[in-house]
Amino acid sequence: MRFLKDFLHIVALPALLIAAWILWSAQSTSFFVPTLEQMSNAFSTTWTWGRMQSDVFPSVARLIAGLVLSIVIGIVVGLLVGSFRWLRQLMEPTMEFFRAIPPTVLIPVFMLLIGIGDDMKIAVIVLGAVWPILLNTIEGVRSMDEVLSDTSHTYRIDGFARIRYLILPSAMPQIMAGIRQSLSIALILMVISEMFASSAGLGYTIIQFQRSFAIPEMWSGIVVLGLIGVIMSCIFQIVERSVLKWYHGQREMENAG
Amino acid sequence: MTERDLSKGPAPHDDEAVDRERQSRDVHRLETAGGDSFPAGYRVAGLDEATRPDPGAPTASTAQRGATGRKTSTGQAQAVRQRRRTWANRLLGLVGILLFLGIWELLPLLGIVDARYMPPASAAIADLIVKFGDSVFWIAVWDTLRAWAIGMLIAVVAAAILGFIIGSSNFLRKFTNSTIEFLRPVPSVALIPLAVLVFGVGIESALLLIVYASFWQVLIQVLYGVADVDAVAMDTAKSYGLGPLNRIRYVIFPTALPYLMTGVRLAAAVALILAITAQLIIGTPGLGAEIARAQSGGAYTSMYSLVLATGMMGVLINMVTRAVERSVLSWHTSVRSEVK
């Protein structure tokens, strides 16, 4: 019974919205609102396996490559900068400035410097998505618990072991928060870099539909992009939950106690 | 610049909540004794807890208090030392900026990067200074700022009202949860084609993107804020005969305000990104459109100086929103304890 109620809560509003769209589009003559039939047609004819291979998968691959690079660079540089006080003070204003630059304006810059290939798009994603991770890692390393730090010193836990067992875990909640922000930035940059300079990819395809006034196809592209965003955030939540299991558990204990 | 005194004030990153939360775990535990005050629905759906502000958090970190919580020296000596440290900080930060500019200056001069595509820093800065005397530049800045401000206003007002309505009803919260969770991660740039078709290159297209992107940031925070209302305070207000309106005014609103301000701060940064992006891609007038024009017209120095200008704008907006947050929340403990 309870399960059924929860299920209804989840499904009710989306179902209502979809029903409203179906009813409205059926009687509407608006050019911009496709009917259910048009949409399902557009979906099956547009997002075929061939299209997936030529446009969707390369885009997603670039996105993943950019994200992985940002995460690696962000964490490594962040650990380094966070561990040395002077380095942090030296770099902080510059990094804050870079973070404040809207990342999309770097697309024209990178087009000039690297061209319009895959590496440009990945570079743009990295340069936009790396800052939240980097700054959060620094902050995480900085705000490490002093007692823990002293204790591990006393036990002569140094070098790699210190990073592996002390610094990384204690900075992890913040690193994950940074990665969460980076996900949406990376997705935006993937789409924009393809809209701005490309002849293939998801962003290009969607803008192409719009230019040729293929409205149902365009809508289907928007839905695909939305789905990618939703899937990404789902995957992230699963990963976060397993990586930070100890942290959530610890907090729950403390909140309950 | 954005340099801040590390010893006081919350960290500048928007996920500072995690940090503060960790620093204040014991305080938080006292406040929410008897379990987390979040409705179960949010937990399950995994709304990000990381972006929750922690209004009760003390701003002094464990590190500053010393591991044992003892004060390590007298207040005055500490203040002097801190002031000195602040100045050293600023100086080092300045050196960092100069270093960066130096590297940028050298890259094209040494021929590592083609000087045509990457003019030296001095050229870009000189160009920016020339632009400061140019009305075209200021019109572009004004266009960008206007789109940003209008978009923010619509998003914040709509999200705050909806957030209070949805947040104060358990049923509505459960009812809308799945839809909010689904719509939130949809990237706003996916709406670009729609915006172009419906609104063309007018400011409305930019507004659509800005409002969509910043709306969720604020809404989520307000929902957290309303959910965070202390049950005892609410019951007290009820037993003193406060009506629903007064309860909103004196209990719910003050609790949710810090959350709302966090949402506004997050939204301000996102809104600027979307404003510039819309101008860059769609061509609505503003700095982004100027950058696209400079790039396609081969005015590369101008492009770099405009990129610098957008960065400055971002820094400025960050500073202003943080200042506004501080003054709006001046009564709040999390800010009050900073002043001392």
C-alpha cells in the first residue's frame, strides 16, 4: 500500500503533464508544438543506430574524456596546491579569475589555438570543468581535521600512504561536490562547442534541425540532451553514494546520536 | 580582486556547505537533535545535500580554533598577526597574477604560440583599456548586465514563491519531487534551438535560457530552507497564536532566507554564463556577441580583451552577490560571528 502510494507520487505529475501536452497538441495548430504522433515518428526516424554512432556516441565520448581529464587534473593539482600554503596563496586569485570567466567564451579562443577538432572540444570541456573540482580539492585538503593530521604524523604515515589514507578521504566529500558542479558545466560545453564549431555531434544536429525548421526532430533532440543530463546525474549519484558511503553513514550516526 | 581573508568568512566556493557542515557537525547535531529534519522523500531522491547551506555553522574552523579548542594567543596579538598574514596573502596573490600575465606575455614573444592567434598580454590589456573609453563596449556590457539582471529577477521571484508554496505542503513536495528531479539536470543550452525559433535573436531568447538555468538553483535551495524549519519554533509560534501569514513572516522566512541567498549566489554565476553563451551562440546583443564578432572578423586582440572583460564581470558579480548576501544576512549567526 505504502509502496503504491510512493509510486503514485512519483508518477502522477509527469503523467499529468504528458497528458496535458497530448491533449493540447492534438487540438493546437501551433507550429512549435508537435503532436504525440509527430514526436514518436521523429524519434524513430531521427535517432537511429547510425545516427547514434555518428553523432551521439562521439559527443558522449568527448564529454567523458573531458570529464575524466578534469577530474584527474583537478584532484592532482588540487592536492599539490592544497598541501602548500604559499602555493595556494600564490595561485588563488588567478584561479578565482579563471573560474569567473564564463567557460563558453573560451571556445572561440581555443578554436584559434587548437583548431576545431576533437582535441579543441575536449580542451574546452576540461578548461571549463576543472575549476570546481580543483578549487574544491584545495579547500578540502585545507580544511582537513588537524587532530587526524597530527595523529597520522605521529604514526609516521607519510608520503603516498598519507595521501591515500588521510588526505584523499578527508577531501573526498568536497571533491565530489565539485565533480557534481562540473558535470553540468561539461555537458553545457559539449553542446555549445558543437553548436559553435562542428559538422557533427549532438549540438550540431540539434541546431541543424532548428535551422531547417524540423520542429519535431528538434524537440526530440532536446529530449535526448535532457535524457543525457538525467542519466549523468543518476550515474553520479550512484557513484557518489558508494564513494562517500562512509561519510553519509558517519553523518547519519552523528545526526541521530 | 577576489582574494579573501582565509581566516574568516565562508569559503568562496559554492560547495562550501560541505566544508562548513563538517566543521560544525557537533553544533549541527545539537540543533537537529532527534534526527535530520529533512523529509524522507528528498533523501531517497538524493537531492544534493552538498549545496545545503548550514545556517548554524560557526565560521571559525577547527584549524583556527586549534585542535583542542583553546585559543592559542590573546585576541589582539592574533588580530595583528592575521592582518599581517592577510597582507602577505594579497602580495603573494598579486605575484601569482603577475606570473600568469608574464607567462602569457612570453608565450607569443618566444614563438611558442603564434602571435597572430595569441597576442601578448600587454596587447590585450592595452586593447581593454582603449575599450574602456569606447561606448560600443559599454553598451555591450549594459546589454549583458540587463539580460543577467532581468533573468535573475524573474528566476528568483518565481522560484522563491513556488518554493515557499511547494515547500510548505508535504503533499505538494512529494507530488512534484520526481518532476523537479527530472527537469533539473536538463541542460539549459538544450533549449537554445527552441529559444531561437520562438524569440529569434531578441533578449527574450537569452532570458529563457537564463531563467531556466537559475530557476532550479534557487528553487532547490528554497525547498531545503523551508524543510529546515525548526519544529519547536513552529509549534511555539502556533501556540502563541500566530496566524499562517505571520508564521511565514516570522518563522519560515527567516529560516529559509540563508538558503535562498545561497541559491541566489549560485544562480548569479550560472545566469552570467548563460547570458554570455546566448549572446555567443544566438547573437543576442552583448559581450558574447562582441566576442563572436571579433573572432569571425579576425580581431583577435580584441577577442582576448573581451574575454578578460567577461572574467572581470564574473569576478565583480561574485563579489557583489557575496556582499549582498552578507548584508541581507547580517542578523544571522553565520555572518554575525564573523564580524566580532
